[in-house]
Amino acid sequence: MTDLKPIVTIDQVGRPIVIAGPCSAESEEQILNTAHTLAEYGIKIFRAGIWKPRTKPGGFEGVGEKGLNWLVKAKQETGMLVCTEVANRAHVEAALTAGIDILWIGARTSANPFAVQEIADCIAGHDIPVMIKNPVNPDLELWIGAIERIYNAGIHRIAAIHRGFTVYGKHLYRNMPQWHIPIELRRRLPDLQIICDPSHMGGKRELIAPLSQQALDMGFDGLMIESHCDPDCALSDKSQQITPEVLNFILNTLVLRETTHTTESLSLLRQQIDQIDNDLIEILSKRMRVSREIGQYKKEHRMQIVHTNRYDDILKSRMKFAEELGMSGSFMRLVVEAIHEESVRQQIEVLNNRMK
Ligand code: PEP
Ligand code: MN
């Protein structure tokens, strides 16, 4: 994908791109009311879902095609670009016919290559920007695959939307940010715009500001934030929607950082980081050598590879030590789990005699 282009080149007030609007279109009045207020605050791109993918049947599944007319009316009255979510051929055809400016593919749809391909086939030959949310599962290749399907259909104005990844159980975030995934996406596709959706990531109003700031600090290109004229009465995602007034307040408090300025001291610090990373890798390889020797011993004594008590001791002691040094225990748990997994893999190789 050598010719990726920005989704919009409209005149924004500095960075970032801001896309705002309700989770769902509910009525013409709600759409026009929200759109006018957002436009007064300088928002240039308006979002609203017309077809809503609900986890279970019986929820509010969107107003359907009639909502497209409301979006077009909002566009005519405010001059904003309008965008909506599409999940199949019928949605794409209806949105293109209505004159929607930008389409997005939702997280559940990005996870399904058949659906993405259907959308790509239908979109081919049309010059419309497409935003692709990360799939619900943390699978970067699947995300890139979805982007590639749209790109191969001749669409080059593409942006990725990072909205976090599903995990089982209740957590601080509705969807885990797993920032390393969009960071790797940026490394793999440096010309691809990445927009953060702090609304679906946090799932709560109070997390929108900190997540937005974090996304900007990481150099993301924009934000997609759910905004509703009367959030408490919203038919979907009400706990994460904010009024246009609150949105405006949050946007005004965000700090924009320099992106291109690399000071000499910063590059010196980066050199130190590079050196420390190399040291870490060397130490890890030393640990793996010892681990293989242990594997050899276990093989000779017909011992099993994983000893739960020993692993439990390692995990707890490393987490405790990390905490003493000012790191989070759960971070160290991830590190130890990854090291242990590689160590077990290497010992199994020794057992199978594929390694000296
Ligand atoms: C949405 O944007 O309203 C939506 C359904 O989001 P996601 O696909 O990220 O769940
Ligand atoms: Mn929503």
C-alpha cells in the first residue's frame, strides 16, 4: 500500500481531525440539533450510526435508511462532511446514493473478511474516503487485511480508527487500548492516518479527555468522539456520550505536542534507550541458554517441564520486585508470562532433540 492518502484535506483549526456526532441517529430533530451546535463549535465532520450492530437482538438497531436523509440535511444546513457506518452491500449502496461523504467500517465488521470484501467490491470505482475501525479482537494482521481489501478496491483515502479491543470481564476500559497495536500499525504503514475513538475505548464520559490526550501525545491524527444533544436520553451508548458543549471544553483543554522537533538531548536519550533495549535482549538470550540447560537436565531425569509451584514463585517474586522499583505488577506479570512461554518453548525443543 504505497499510495495511502489522508481522508480529508479540509481546513482544520490546527491538528487534530475531529469527527463528532451521536452514536446513533434517533430522530431528525436530534440530528439537526446536535449537528448545528457542533458546527457552531467548529466541528467539520459529523458522525451518526444509522445501522447499529447490537450484541443481542431486541436493542435499538438504528433507524435505517431514513436516517441518511437527516444526515444529508445536516450536511446541507451546516456545511459539515457527514459519515456513517456500513456493514454490507445494501448499506454501501444506500449511503453512496444518498451522498454520504465518508464511510466507516465498524469493529465487528472489520473482524469479518467476507463482510469487508463485500464492502470493498461494492465500493470499487467510487472515490470516497473510508475509515476502518480495529477488529474487536487484538489482531493487527486482520486490521491490516481489512485496510488492504479496501485499498485494493481502489480507495486510497483511508484512515484507521483505534477504538480498543474486547476482553472478557469488567475493566476500567470498555475496550482495552493496547496502544502497542496502533503504534505497530503506524510503523508498518507510516502514511496511514490513525484516529482514536476514546468514546468506545473508555465507555465512560470521564475517560474521554485523558484518552484523547494520550492519543495526541502518541501522534495520532485525530479523534472520533460521540456527542449527543441530550446524552442521558440517548438510545445507545449513553454513558459515553457528551454534549457538544462538553466536547468543546475537552477539545480546548487538549495539549498539542510538537511532532517534528527532535532536540539533541532527546536523541541522546533515545540512544540510551536503544542501548538498554540491546542489553535487555542479550540478557534474555543468556536466560534462555540457562533455560535450555535446565531442559537438558529435565530430559535426562525424565522430569516434566512446567512446575506450577516454581512458576508461581517466579511470578510473585518478580512482580513484587518490579513494584518496589516503581513499575506496575501487572506489567511485570505480562513480561514474566512472555519470558516463561518462550522458555517453555525452548525446553520443549530440547526435549524433542531439535537443539543441542
Ligand atoms: C460506533 O461507532 O457507534 C460503533 C458501533 O463502534 P464500534 O464499531 O467501534 O463498536
Ligand atoms: Mn456507539
